[in-house]
Amino acid sequence: MRRSNKNSYQYQGCIKDQSMWNQIFSDHQVNELGNLFDAIVMDPPWNDTACKLGYQILKDIEIFKNIPIQKLQKNGYLFIWITNLKLESCLEYLKSIGYKRAEILTWVKLNEDKTLHSRIGFDLRHVTEFCVVARPDNKFSELKRISFTHNVPNIIISPVRLVSQKPYQLYEYIEQLLPNRKYAEIFGRPHNHRPYWTTIGNEAIYFLNGQPSKVNKQ
């Protein structure tokens, strides 16, 4: 399923569906860096989590092998949200596609009353979530020409909202790092829609199991 307006697109479908990717390739043109999208955010539905989730989860290999990243981007930034257990898996994936970790962005989670929002981990209580910022290993000179580096911090201190909803500050950071470029989010959901962004995923247009619940204070 595809939906668009003058400045944004949404593609709802499983990442295993090649016809969805073919539609994306048809709708978007490769730019001077070889990218369909200069910044790509991924919020994978990881398995091996201590939390109960209201959506389908995937194994690492299902996530990584079904995203045609090298057709979506040749020389841009990836922003991959990870759980604590998935850092090594994420770094191995980046190495396999010729990318390297450039930064790790930390989201410090707050409740509405500004206290720390903590949830059960495997050994400790977790009050943070991490986003790996990556780019190609040997092509930064070209990417740097369109990037405003050292312009945003590596931390977000922000309240939690709905289940799976990430802080809006990340999108603002990306737009400051790469102003007036093309942006995509894979595994995005309706509450993450944003002008000039392309949203891709199983619930990109509508939620399959109803509106997600608000994250409760822990």
C-alpha cells in the first residue's frame, strides 16, 4: 500500500515484499551521492527483548537481509535504534555493508513528571535507549560536503510517549545535520510521520492492532 502527498510518502508492507521496494525505487530518484535517501532511520522490531510488544518481531537475519540498503543509499547516514543486546549484531551488519559506527546517540527517558523512566533489563533497570549513527567507511569527504557536522548533541533527554514512539528530537537533529535532503524511516509507524520524510514498514500508514498504548510510568 502506498500513500503520498506533495512532500512525503508512506509505504505499508512487509520488508520481505519485493514489490514494495520496487515501488520505492520507481518513485524516488538517485541523487549526486548515489542515494535515494541521504539519511535512513531504522527502528527494527528486534526479538530478544524483555518487554512485551504489540507488534510482530523479527530475527536479526530477517531484518538485515531483507532491507536493500545498498540500493537505497550509497553514501549517507544510517541511524539504527538498538536494544542493549543488539549492539554487536548491529556493528557486524554495518561492517558487512561497508559502514562504520560514527557515533552513538543516547536517549535518556523521562516520565511526564520529569523523573527518570526505567524499565526492566536483564540485570539492571534501563533508563536509556541507544541509536547507532553510521556512515560509509571510506567515503566521508563527499558526504561531508552536504553535512553540517558538530551541529547537534549526542544526547536526547525527552519523555516517553506511545509504545515504540521515538523522540521527535532525532528527526530535528537529522534535518540539522543534513538540511533540505531526502529522509526515510524503515519500520516507521503513523505517529512518526513527518513532512519531507518517507515512512516504510508493516504499519507505515495505519496500525494493524489499533492505536498503541501510552507508555506507563515505571
